[in-house]
Amino acid sequence: MAKIWLVSSYFLLLVLFSFSTGTMKLTQASTVSSIFIFGDSTADVGTNNNLEVAFVARANYPHNGIDFSSYGLPTGRFSNGRNTADYLAKLIGLRRSPAPFHALLGRKGSLNRHVIRGANFASGGSGILLLTGSQFGKVVPLDAQIIQFATVRGNFTKYLGSSRKTDTFLSKSLFFISVGSNDIFEYVHSNKNPNKEKFLTGIVSTYQSQLRDLHKLGARKFGIVSTPLIGCCPSQRSLNATGGCLDISNEYSLTFYSMMGKMLIELSCELKEMKYSFANAYEMVANIMDNPIPYGFKNITSACCGGGRFNGDSPCIETAEVCRNRSEYLFWDWYHPTQAASDLAAVTLYDGPPRFVTPINFRQLAEH
């Protein structure tokens, strides 16, 4: 279990960018009014920094944030710089990535005016299931993140003047969700006789209920990222005697993607005005690992910062060695992508072809 300490959903979004750069046609003709971000450490911009507990999955220490600004200070992102949520916010036309929900709360629990641009609820180590990540001390599971969003909705009428205006505003907002890998990691590593079908059916059903809850609260545009080749991150390679990927984790990830795709088709027929983009992170990672050079990566197996085999035996703590050529690494630490990978991931989410984002990409979602 020590090996999955900050699973924080791996490198989930890692390489959702593996398409020919010649097909990119980036625009910012977005009608999105704000962005609300949910999920795990692949999207966490400091949520866990605000949790008042002694032990929690945090990234508020060096070398995290070494490339975030000229000051090189850690921000709570599990990255050497920005993550995919940051870059996606910029692509849809926002000046900056939304702040963590806790950072928007005033002393009396009221939200400040900046919430109108959106909020980030993502929490490192969390998952779809309530108990996922609980061994880390304290995380904010997806159910609790949705409750926090309900608080945001309750404050919107104050700024917009009526519930009707709130509904209209939220219908133009993007709801970005990156979650699921921690659930799979924990189940696979803690069960000697796992039942893949039963487990995945359960988390897909739970996820479906959570999307319904968001829809009831006003969400209409959903940008959802599935789980990638999670068995190929450095922490998992370090467990394999051959140095290869852990096939069982990847099998779960692939099946999860397939089941999620079917569920989203059914749910979009059921829920009024629901639109969605669904990213095939599994295919993206497979593509980049088969042909990394065109995307600027020279190392796709080891972490830039960490310790042990593949730098995947321990997290990127202050005493760890950190590589200099960070833009050439796919992985920042034992589970998470580098800033360079996250940037390219956002580009694919935003303007990727149907092979990687279906039925429409995030740009098309934002424009409708």
C-alpha cells in the first residue's frame, strides 16, 4: 500500500495530446462563462493545502512549482508548474485558472466575488468512492466536491439577482471532471481476488449518480476525462520486475473507459440539455508511448523527480534529485505529468480529433 501513497490519480490527463500537431486549430471563440473543476490531483491547484489536518496528500513543498513562476514556489499543484486544468481554463478564454473553493471562502463562510469565474474543487488522492484516499488522512471525495458546488450555486443568486439568471449562467459554464484512477489503484492493490466487472459496474453507477446531481444543480456542459494507462506510470513500473507496465491496472482502465462511454450515451439521452466531451486518455497515452519523439519527450518511463527505480519508489520531496531537462520528461513524479505534458494534454482536450475526444472536443462543447 505504501506504493500508492499519492496516487492522486496518476498522470491521468498526461498525454491527452497525442495527435498530429498539424491538425491543431486553436481558437478562443468560447461562450463559456466560467469553469468548475472537479477530481483528483491531476486538477488540484491547492485544495489540499487548505485542509486542516496533520496528514494529507499535499504538494506544498519543493520541488513542486519549480517552474510555476520566476519565484519557483510550490502552489499545491502536483507538478513542476501548471496542470491541465490551468491550461484548459486559459484555452477557453479565462484570464487565470479558478482558485480552490476553500480559498474563495471568507471568514464567515461566504464566497467572494471571484467565484463568478468558477472554482476548483479537485482534491489530491480523492476518487469517485467516498473512502478512496481516506488512508492519506483527509481528502475531498467527489460527492463532497459536489456539495461544495451546491454552496457555490446558492451564492450565485446573490451576484446575479435571480435563480433564473443563475440557471442561464451555469448552463454556459464548463464542468471539468478528472477522476477515477485512485479508485482503480486502491482496489487493484488491496484485493487479492479482485472482481473487475463488479467493481467497475459499481463505480460507473456511482459516477452516473454524481453527474445527475451536478445536472440538478445546473450543470449542462460536461468535460470528462477517463483513466489512462495508469499501469505505466513510474510507481507502477517500479513494482514490475521487468520494468514494464502493470497490465492489470491498464486492463481496468480500458474497461472503465468502455463502460463510461456507454453510460454517458444513455445519460445524455435521459438528462435535458446535457452536452459532453469524453476524453479517451487510454488511447492518448498509448499513442504517445509508441512514438514520443515528435512530441518532444525523450523519457517516458522515469519521473523527473523522485527516488529509487524509475524515480518511482518515493515522491518528489525536497531532498529528492530533480532533472534539469524537465520539458523532455513525460512524468514529473511517480504519478503525475510534467507541466509540458499537461500543456499538451489541454490542447488535445480542447481541439483533439474524435479518436481522442468524443462525440465533440472541448472547444466544440464550449461553443455550443
